[in-house]
Amino acid sequence: MSISTPPVQSSGTSATAAAKPAMSYPVVVSAYAAFLEKLDYLNDADLARVEEAFEFAAAAHSGQFRSSGDPYITHPIAVAEICATWKLDAEALMAALMHDAMEDCGVTRDDIARQFGDTVAELVDGLTKLDKLHFNSREENQAESFRKMLLAMARDVRVILVKLADRTHNMRTMSDMPRSKWGRISTETMEIHVPIANRLGINRVYRELQDLAFKHLHPWRHDTLVKALGRSRNRRKEVVQKIHAEVDASFAKSGIKIRLGNQEKTLYSIYKKMDAKHLSFAQVTDSYAVRVIVPNLIDCYTALGVLHQIFRPVPSKFRDYIANPKSNGYQSLHTTLVGPSGVSMDFQIRTEDMNLVDENGVLTHWMIQARSSTGSEQLGNKWVQSLLDIQDETRDAHEFWDNVRVDLFPDSVYVFTPKNQMLTLPRGATVLDFAYAIHSNVGEHTSGARINHEQVPLSTVLKSGDIVEVTTSPEAVPHPSWLTIVRTGRAKSKIRYYLKTQGQSETGVLGERLLLQALRAEGISQLPEAKPIWDELLERLGARNKAELFSDIGQGKRIAVFAAKQMVDLLAEQGMRPDAVLLTQERYKNKSSSVTTAVALDGSNNAAVKYAKCCRPVPGDSVAGYLDRNAGLLVHNSECAVCKKLLSKDAERFVEVEWADEPKGDFETGVVVTIINGKGVLGKIAAEIAALGSDITHITMDDEVAMNTTELKFVLLVKDRQQVEHILRQLVKLSYVSRAYRILPTA
């Protein structure tokens, strides 16, 4: 919102002080009168509160003007007037009038709370951007501002309704703003406000904001399509009238009272389809949409039968959104029929209440009720409430917005539990999304699934009508690869939260052990307990607490040896000296390559320990541990060339590691198999490897294939080096294998 301040009226007098009262401007008087005319649904007490809020806002914005030159207060009045057409309650109207007061006028939340109550103050605060705080970039500011707004919306949906009204008026008056702002504001509207309006089912706001954003992003294309659509409408006017007459006559015979309406595609949807599929305007607008409004629900299905008797239906083009409503509450029967001259017609059959929900979504809550005290109650919108769940696991604003953005385009599928409970999920959702939609505990321990009684992978994409059964196991836990499987923001946030907290716990344990190991090398047998020592160490190292320090060491962000030396210095200042015997023992251990204090590698799903892809070590190999600054403890084969290079450059980041007595889990290793070309040989090799107890995770083939042989490179999952050697021995015994060997770091 662009604000300009008029010139100083006289020397030493501010614009605000010299400004005329708002009601002295005819444009303000006119706008306020039009607003009051729409408040006939309020009682006298609420009306008085709204008028008080107007006086407060008018005083706060005194001396401020919009880019058009009108007093700034005309904008809050216009926003409140839009809210009044939606029949929002007095508190929402008051927030609309004062929505910019905190942001632009130095008014505080406490000021509003004292005069108008905590609820109104909370609404206004939720609408206030974070411009007064410091952020590293505009993107960070925007992400944090919208997180604040969406979380306020989750607590009270009126926040987003006022925000949509605010954005609607700004888009309507965009031509008054500098053209340099059109692109940024319109893009933001298209990416954020349009999908939010759609997600909340407010169809008329969705269509208007989309059209205004398109108009200001692509003015020439918009105007061209407006003219083309007008010509198309005139050309088919006669056909439309004929269709309406035929439908009216048939329903009159059936004794069903109906109301017909037309539904045109939005200009932007036409443009998008033309651009994406390289179609002409005529190809995109060859269908015609008719709404059939009937008295009650049973009439919807009767009307469907009547229409199918008039025109020939297209079998694959029927959708029952009454039995299976969309996630934003939309209900209708959709059918496509072939009309006169082969014209394709889309019919939407619904009741008046369904039509009201389609146009107004969550606004229906206010619009279908006489004004009462129920206007502020929370709506049962699952998506709105899920924002709070996502926030619980996601503290980073960009990550939060990424998760929310996924759910803003809910082209839905409808699936069922074995007990016939229906769940609505975004198109593209997988079995794992389904598991998390049931409950986060189910999702976290999902071990397998069946769709329509058949076993399927967790990554299977769901289709409407699927019956999904999830099996769980206490041993099953989220894996980083799950993030590439799930589609919904809720599932992504739950998985990320688990991985983050579990990873911090594991890296913390590793870091504490590494620090103790480094201290022992300095002659200190255990970590000190004295709080002053820790406080001073944390201050020197710039860590907030011990948990962060341990986690950073475990992740390789800090070097244990350096932290240990700092601690030894602090202990020395307190009069504590290294233990000479322990110091000698540790130095002897280092010289004799003892690994009694080494980190044990047990192969568990440990976020703190990773195995280098360059050499793929397995139990039985000689290994070395490198504290990578990004990956945590990275385990290399000690003969690896990369490892040796790191050792020569960064020796202080190496720590001792050893294989546990009984490693669990599987480890990746690379093998090369040269086969004699023949039909089905690759399949036979894969079957043989599976029979030998290994799984193939990756396979590549040489680009240049010899006349008689082909070299295949596999990445296998194995228990240890002995299993690798056994597999290779068995493979070379096969008649169609000429050679098989492991890819070693020295090879």
C-alpha cells in the first residue's frame, strides 16, 4: 500500500497536525455513507463499536494519502465495506478499519486492546506485517510475514478474510500505483492470495483476484482475451438460448423447479491452457458450462437422469462431488453432455445451499446466519487447523511456507480406509501421505501397505476409490528418502521434525563422546560439572548451550580437539592440571593405534554417521572417520584416495572409528560384473544376487557395449565384506559371467 504525506502546511507544523479531519473530505463522507448502508445486519451496540473504530482509524491515518491522492482512510473503509458484503461480524469490521493502524501509524497492540478489547487487537496484530523487524532479505521478510498471518488465521479465520478483502481492494486500485510495483504485487497475489481463496472455497474472490492479477501481469494478453471471449459469447448466444429452452421444457414436464445459470472459465485458466498445450482460443473455449440449481439434494440425482435423457452423456466425464466433497467443501454433480451441433456442454447440478458454499466457502458461516455471537467461532476447516500442526514441527519460515504452499493446490483424490472412512488428499498423494493423514504415529511407524488388498510400495500414488490398508511396526521409523515420497505439507513437516530431533539427539551423543575422547587425550578423565566452566566455554565458542555444542561437534561443525583445548585452559585457570598418567596412556594408545576410545560403527540408522559414496566401506574394511562440516561423521575406507587427501590437508578433523562387534543393517558396496551377452542374462544376474541375500539399489551399463560382453555396475546392500566376497565367488561360477569384482578405492 503506497502512502504519501502532503507537504508541510506551515513552518514547524507537521502534515498530520495540519491535516483536515477525515469527514471534511467529500470522498471520505461518500465512502463512509456507502459502508454504513451495508451494516443493517448489526445491532445498535455493534454499530456503535464499528463507528468508534472508524473514528480511531481516521485519527490515526490523519494526514496520510494514497497514491491516487485520496485520504488514506478511504482504503480501510473500502476493505471494511467488502467485509460487510460478506456479513462479517463487528469485530472483523473493526479490524478491517484499523488493519493498517499498527503498521503505518505507530499505534500499538496495547492501544487497540485497551479501547476495543483483546480479540480485536489480536485480529489487527495478525494482519500486521513484520516490516519493523530486521531480516536478511525481502524473501525472508515475506516468508515470516505470511507465516504470522497464516498462523493467526488458524486461530481465527477472520484474519485471512480481512486480508483477502484488503488485497482485493488494492488489486482493484492497482492502476493508481506506480507501474513498477504491478509485477511484484500481482505475482504475490497469484502465488499466495489466489490459492488461499480457492483453498477456503471463496470462489468469487478467487476468480476476481486471479483476473486482476492476470490483468496487471499481462495487460495486453488479458485485453486480447477479453475481446475474444466477448465475440465468442455473442456467436454462441443463439445456441445457449436453444439449450436453455430445451432444458427448461424437459424439467417442466418432470415437475422439478430449476434455476439455470452459466459458468464461464476464468480468463487466466483459458490463457494457461492455451499456453501449456499450445491450443487456439477456439479449442480451449469449445465447451459450454451450465449450472442447474434444484430445490433439494435428491433432486440433484433426479435432474442428472433428466439431463441424460435430453443429451448424450460422455461416460468418462461424470464426477459426484456431493458424495465426495472437495476439501474446501465444494459439492455438485458434474456431467459432460453432447448438445446441438456437437457442442460439448458441462453441467453442474447443485442445491441453492451448495451454490452458496461454492461462491462463498467459509464465508457461508456468516452469510447464512442472522447476526449473532457465533460469528467468531472457529470453523472446522481441516487445512486451517493443520497449519498449527505444521508450525509445531517447523520453525523456519521458508520451510513452513514450502509445506503450506504444497496444500494450496488441492486437486483432490478420495480414498477409503478398510472401515470405509473416506479421506481427501491432494492429487499425487501417496500411501505414506495416507498414513500420516490418519495419525502421525501411524505415519512414523508405517512398514507396509495394501491397496485394494494388494501389497504395494509406500511410494504408490493413490487414485480415487482406492481402499488403503497400512501396516505398522515399532521398528519402522521415518527415513530421509520419505521426503521424496510424500506430497502433503503435513506429512513433510512431520518427517522433517522427526529427522531433525532424532538427528540432533544422535549427533549430540556422538559429539559428547568425541569431546570426552579429546579431553582424555589432553589428560582430563571426564567432562567437568562446574557450571561456571561451561558458561565460560560456551561464551568463548559462541554456543547457546551444551546440547548445541555437542550437536555441532557431532555434525562436524566444530572440532572436538579445539573445544577440548579451550576447556583445558579454563580448568587450568581454576588450578586443575592434566593427569600425567592418563596423558601418557592416551599418547601410547595413539602410537599403538589402539581403538578402545574409537566411535563404534554399528550400521544403525544414525543421522550422525554417514558412509562415503566414493569408497563405500563395509564391515571388515579398514576405516577412518572424518568430521565433515556439513555431513557429520563421514566414514571412509582408509585406502580411499579422497580420504588420504583429506588426511594430508585436514588431519585434525579425523577421529578414530571401528566396526562394532555385531553391526546391524545393510551397507552399500559397488561391484562390477562382466556378462556374456544373451537373452535374459540381466534378469538372471539380478535373480542370483537376490538369492544370495542381497538387494540391488542401483545399476548402470557401459555406454559402449562390446560385441560379445557387457560390463554391469551394481550397488548392492550387504552385511559385511565376507558376504561381498561370497557373492562374487558365486557369480563367477555362472556360465554367462566372465568376471566379477568389487570396486575398491585403489581400483
